[in-house]
Amino acid sequence: MTQTTELASERTILDRPEQRFPLKLAPEIPHIRSLFHASAKNQWDPKTDVDWDLLDLSQYSEEQLRGAREFWSRRAWSEYGAISESPALQIRFCQDRLEPDLQLYFTIRTQEESRHAEACHMMAEKLGGYIEEPYVNVYEKSVSTHGVRAMALDPNTPLEAIIAALVCAAEEFAFDVFKHLYAIGTNPVSKQILRLVMRDEVRHCAFGWTFMEHRIKSLTPEQIKKVEEAVIVMVRDVELNGYHRAWLAPETPASILEVEADRLSCEAGLGASVEELDIPVIVATVKRIRERMKPWGVNLPMFNHPKIGSL
């Protein structure tokens, strides 16, 4: 069997023979190596670095606490998804014999996503109890993971397409969400969590843009097209489908309940936002991503959403 035939017969990259040796350890992308060191230096513990004693629940109604529990539980769901992506990407980095800086950084990135999930879970518990699933299961389509694990193991999907979609797009949305929530929130514990998570998210975004700037010049037009397609799917079918913001999800009895929970939590200053405050943030995020990717030859179309219009 020829090498071409062997590659064509691959189902996933796990069907390839082992190629991890010899190990490469020297820095090849200095900025990503520096992000790894920065993350290692700035680790935090949700149990001790958040002042939980400041969480005075007596000033909130039962409805507000229920809404905040739902919001923080939903944040934890998304963080759990981020944790599950990392092992698949680590395998891809190894199998493709990519720069060791990527593998090093993603070890610490996984720890950061775990801390985010733990902090959100703890906040939900403190507010009255973590909620394990949406009000109605149909809403899971909006908050479930977005296929990164399967993409990472697919030899026909360029890694650059995954990083551009998952990091340069989705992580930018995530950072802007946390930054916005920090700005409008009033509860001191909620703001502490958001500040700590946001500090990590800055490095997550920097990793994606640094990697893409390092790789983009070596991509073929066909690979750049796949990058473009992956980012479009992430924005259109994930972010604008309610992954980070419940009110963007298709309107169903389930999503209406989630939106109401967010409104109650937002009014109490416990986290979450509402449609009228979110729209300018989303528009700015999409514009920034579009402009930053354009020099790569990645041309994002105008997107449309029934509650926003064209953006």
C-alpha cells in the first residue's frame, strides 16, 4: 500500500503509527512559551483566592438566586466542554509533530479551564445548588460542545482551522462576555470570579492569534478556505445559537426560561446579561474578529440573527 493510499484510508489521526520520538523540547514559538510560563506563574485556587465570605445572600430574592444558580451552572457546562477538548488537541499536536510550545501551553490551559469550571460550580452551589442540566433538554443543542474533539482527530481538518475557530473566534467571544459581565455586575464575589477567569482568557486568546500568525503564511489557499469555513460555522452555528448567551438561542419554552433566569441574575448584579446590553458587545466582537482575520485571506461574511439583524 502506498503512503497516499494509507493516508486516504485513515479514519482519525489515531490510525497513524506512533511518531512522538525523538522529543522536541526547545522553544520554537517564543511568545507561546512565554504564555506557558505566565500561566504557570499566575495560577489561582477558587477555594482560597475568592473571598467567599463576601457572598451575602440575604439581600436577594429566591427568584434572583434561582436565576443566578442557572447562569453560573450554565457557565460551568461550557467550561466542562473546554476541558474535554484539550486531550484531543494534545494528541493532534503530538501526532502532527508540531512545536513543543503548543503541547506545553495546553497542559496549563487545561488546568485553567478546570479552575474556571470549579469556580462556576462553587458559585452555583453557594447560591443554592448547582443545576446539572437546562430546564428542558432541547436547549442542550445551544450549550453542548461544538465538535472540536472530532475535528481534532480528523486528518482532513487542518489544525489551523480548529485553532482559528475555537480560539481566535470562540475565546474572543468568551473574553468579551466575561469583560462585559465584570463591567455591569455588582456582587463582589461574582466580580472576583469574572476577573480571575478573564485574566486567564487573555492568554488563551493570545495563544490562538500567535499560533495563527506563525502558521498562516505556510497555508495553501485550500487550507485558508477551510479556516474561513470553520470560523463561519463557529460564529453562525455556535455563538449566534446561544452558546454563551441564552437569548441568542432559537426561541423555545426552554430558552425563554433560560433568558428569564439571566434577566433575574443580571438585575441582581450576580452575573449574566440581557439582550439590550449584549447586542453592542456582540457586534463589536464580530467586527474585531473579521478585521483581524482579513489580512490572512479569511473573509467572514455578514451574519444575520433575527434579534440583531445584520452584523
